[in-house]
Amino acid sequence: MNTTIIGTGKMARGIGTRLVAAGHSVTLVSRDPKADAEILATLKAAAQKGASVRVVGLDSPLDGDVVFFAVPYSAVADLAKQFKNQMKGKIVVDLTNPLNNTYDALVTPPNSSGAEELAKLVPGARVIKAFNTTFAGPLIKGTVAGQPLDVFMAGDDADAKKVVTTLIESAKLHPIDAGPLQRARELEHLGLLGITLQFTQGTQFASAWKFVV
């Protein structure tokens, strides 16, 4: 599958590593493609099954079947407005956590979530919340304590969920459907808690949430 990742930071590296290792092609959208030679080389080295990797600028069209938002939440609104028309009909995966500057609270309006706010900005897109409870380091490895990562997701489009589920499973991760897009509110609070615990428990962003039954 052809995928697009908006962003070239740590989470882009994590998601990108899992995707290319599963044979999916990745296009990274960057503000400065010339500055991203290192991540490009890293993902190319991880690519399997003929997966391709490239970096393009913000002025390039979004050609992926699935588009991942892997940028700070503060950058989402401007990028969503820029690519609004191109996102109609696309599956848009929001993996951001809408944190304040001190990483101890969310900045979303009451009774909403970052994913729901994004959906308002890109009408016609099929928005799925996913990967916001996973950290970049564990994503690159694919496991924590020998266990595959659980990827919680929420969304209103059943077909879009099936596609994202297939991507997650192909990356040897474990998808968990948390319900409609409204459940992104709880997932973002879970993301906040996970981030907070890194500082109180000293786990250096190497932990993961696991749903055990």
C-alpha cells in the first residue's frame, strides 16, 4: 500500500519503520526535504518486500492511500487547511496528542478531541485516531518486553478501520478497536497519562499499554 506521513520527526520514524518493514511504500512530507537525509536512509535500510521511501516538500500532492499526521498538535490545523481538498475520501490517521506546553494537560475543547477537531477541518476525509498511545522507540522495535504493541484506534468509518487494521496487523502489531471517533477523547487522555508516567516512573518512553484478557 502507498502511504504518506506528514512529518519527519520521531513518530514519523517509528510509524515509517513499521510500514516499510511490512512492505508498504512511504512518502514523507517535510518542510525541508534536504534536511531529512538521515531518516530517509534509515527507512530505506528498513524497507522490505520492495517498499519504496521518498521525502517531498509541502508543495507536493498527497498521493498515499492512507495519510498519517505525525506532527506536533500545534501544527495540525495549518497543515489540515493546506491539504483540505486533497484529503477528501482519504483515510487520515491522527496520531497526535493535543498537549499543552508543559505536557500536563490537553488543550482540546470540552467534549471533543484532537481527532474530532481535525475531522472538522478536513470534511470528507475518513479520520481514524490511532498510534497516539504508542511511543516512537517501541514502534521502531515493534515490541516491549517481548510483547507486540497494542494499537488502540477509534473512528466512525468501518471500511477505513478495516484498512488501518490491515496495516497494523501487517506491521506485526495488535489492533484494538476502541469504538467511534468520540472515543478518541479517552485515547488522548490515555496518551497524556502514558506521557506523564514516563517522568514519574523514569521509563524513558520505552513503555507501552497492553490490554490483557
